Amino acid sequence: MKRIVVDRVICLKAGQCYYLQPSVFKADSQGWPEIIIEQLEEEDDLEAAEDAAEICPSGAITIEDA
């Protein structure tokens, strides 16, 4: 099983993740990405998370083994 990790130290709050993958991310009240699905059990969720990691301008999103 995989999980999503967002590194807030390098995150730019650009919003690409929650604009393009709203099934996995949403914005919190300060514009930080908030993970909706922590454990990536479904193939569609994993693909969406991987897409978000690829488009993240700062590289703050990673997919790790849970």
C-alpha cells in the first residue's frame, strides 16, 4: 500500500495538486494542500496522486510505501 506525503517546507502553495486532482487533495484555509485520501488503496487514487506529484512545481509531493 502507498501513501501521499506533502513536504510543507518546500511546498509553494501553487495549488496544482488540488486544482487538478480534487479527489485526492483540497486546499485548507491558508492555501496549503490537504490530503483527502491518506492510504492509496485504489488504482485510480494512486494514479491521481502520481499525476499530482509529477505536476507539483516544487516537487513537494511524494508517494511512499505505507
